[in-house]
Amino acid sequence: QGSACGGMPHDIGVVCNCAMCDSFFLTAVGSVDNREYKGREGTRRLEERIEKVQLRYEEAKYTQARCPTCVEACSGKRYSEWLTSDIPAVLSPCSFAIFDPAEPPPVYIDESDGSGKPRWTLLQGVGPKTLELDSSRSNRIYKPTLREAMSQVREGDKKAWEPFRPQQSTDEHRNMVDYINTVVFESNERKALYACLFRHVPLFSCADPTALEQEIETLRMEASMMQIEEMNLSSQELKSQVQGNLSEEFAAFT
């Protein structure tokens, strides 16, 4: 169980993990005004509301989100510079991070007054009490600080927990994001595809790109076969229904 703060509405958010660059960042999913949740009854209502948020993102598991690191890698600009530019944002495949395999994603609350750096503190769930952000003011978490907190859900040596450093050109990064997004948006089995992508994190420096492409193509073929089977079943059901209607009409006529 985390803490709460009062006096004004505060953003609440969940931690996202990006498949492209394997960075972590907070994304706001709503706001809480603790003046509306006073006393025991108010506390109970707030807990119930936040639990629903947790369960919603546990069920969703994955999303397409604006990852600050991918924005920088694809634009060649610092996040603060990109905000004032006309370069379009990129969306990246992300998962909602958990810190305990038996628990849903924790919810954090920004306890800052809005004038300075965000201060994300655990509101409800299992996770670090506070999250250390880097200096980009993009809600990106300083990755090395998560290594111990996430030891129950993922492995990795010290190097695996270092912040992402672009190794390719901005065009190469953007082309990779565009390719992955096209695959995601065309997929009929997105959860299976997302799971596939996260087996090859970080995608920008995938250790075996050939294996990744083969897995993606296999999933595409399986989805196409399932779609064909569903169409055939629907066609057979429609045919049976038409034949049944014709038989009834013929019997009524005779």
C-alpha cells in the first residue's frame, strides 16, 4: 500500500517498459483529488477505484505508447527539444511493468506541485516506494535504479540495466519502429505478437533479428489460417441456415 497527497488534483500513472529500447517511463492514466476521498469511507472508495485501474492494465498487459527514448532515437533531438519541434511522435510497443509476478501493475501518484520535476510515489500495489527519474523531464525512469526492484520478474546483468544508447541513425531507428508498428496494427492476435516482441528486447539491438522476423511471419501465417477457418465456418453456418429456411418454406408451401 502506498501513500497519497492532498491539496490539489495529482496525476496517477503506471510504469511502461518499451520493447524497442527496453527503457522504463511513467505514463499518466488519470488524476486523483484527495479532497474527494476523506475519511475511512473515502479511503475505501479510493482503494477500490485504484484497484480497478490496476486490474484494467493487468488485463490489457500491452499498449502502444510514446516512449521518450524512442522519440529521441527517431528524431535525433533531446526530448525537451523535440517538444518544441514539428517532428511527429512515434508510438512504441510497451508492456505495463510489474514488480511481483503475482500482483497487477502498481499505480503511482505525482506528488509534485506541477512547477518542477515530477515526484512519483507508490499509491497502491507492489513496487518501489519512489521512482528516480532522469533529468529529461519526460517521466523516464533512471533504469539502473530498477534492477533490484525487478529481480523477481526478470534477469539481466549490470550491462542489461544500463540506459539505452542509440547505435544507429535516426532513419534506421524510425524505419524499425515503422516496421514493428505496421506488424502490430495488422495483427489479429496482438497479445501473442507483443509476447513475441518482448522475447527479443531491445528490438533496436536485437541479438537475432532473423529469428525475430521468422517468429513474426509464423504468427502472421497462423493468424491468416485462423481467419480463413473462421470464414469457412461462417460460410458453412450461413449455408446451413439458408438450407434450413428453404426447407421450412418448402414444407409450409406443400
